[in-house]
Amino acid sequence: MPGDEMQQKRALRAELRERRQLLTEAQREAAGIGIAEQLDALVRAHDARSVSCFLSTRTEPDTRRFVHEAVRRGIRVLLPITRADGLLDWAVADDTDEVAEGLYGLPEPTGEVLGPIAVNDVDLMIIPAAAIDRTGTRLGWGRGYFDKTIGSMLKCPPVYAVIYDSEVLDALPREVHDQPVNGIVTPTQTIVLSSARN
């Protein structure tokens, strides 16, 4: 039945959200250091000069350290801004810590707002997720922003999702609109998936 996948996803998201809440500050700090190292190596491996990333929430693996370092190294980093119509606008990250609260309470950049097509110019996309399976199926948080963005791009660059090590799963429920990713970045490893996007 079509609703089965949706119910499975809802239950899994609740479990994953709860697990993230239980992490200690020390675990979060260590994860943030590992994520920054893995993302830095990924950017270098792709020789990326322009990337999209996101500002992590308190429970997500920390991406802010990576964003600051990338900006300092002269890499253009686009950060998403959620819109009510389900699309993402973008803003170029700077080296300040200024953050606004966007829709759904998500941290967002405060710079000049660029339209949805700004992301078409990046060499690499780094996106959030709740979990990823070994075929590249991504479980997001249910609003579909990144699925819509990736699905609408004419020439999508490599897409890597950032999660904790325990969120790499063997299999996830998948719906038609779910867009696969090329790889997974965790605090301890970067996994390139064989089911690379076109």
C-alpha cells in the first residue's frame, strides 16, 4: 500500500530524532570535528570551488565548523533558505556567525537572498538527512525541500548527505519522489556509493 512507506518513514524519523537528542555535548563536539575533517577532504577530492551546505541545528552533526573553514579558504559556500512554496533560496556564507531563524525554526544565513537556481553553479552539494541506506536512498525530515531541489536540477553535481555513523542503514523505505545521493559523510568516514546519480 502507498501509505506504508510513509508510515515507516514517520516511525523511523521519530526514533532517529530521539537518538540524536540523547547524544552528549562531548559526543556532538567530537562528531563536529570529524565532520569538518571529512567534508574538507571531500571538497579537496572534488577540487570544488563552490559548494552548497547547510547550517546544522543543535541535534545535527555540526557543519558550521566546516562552513567557516571553507569560507576562510576562499571556497564559495551557498546556504539554503526555506520558502513557504517548498523551494529553497540560497545565500552566500560569510565569516560572521550571524544566523536568522527561518521557517520551522531552522538556522539560516542572513546575507543577500539568491533565487533557487543559484545552486545550479555548485561543484558539490552537502545536504542534511535523518538516515541513508547503502543504495543511496535518503530519509529526510519529511518536507521534501532537497528532493525537489535535486530533482529539478538540469546538471546535478555529486550529492553527499551528512549523518551520524549509526544512521547508515542497510535499507530504507523509498517513495517515487525520493532522490538518491552519491555518498555519505559521517564523523568517521566518507562512503562513496556505487549507485551514483546520473
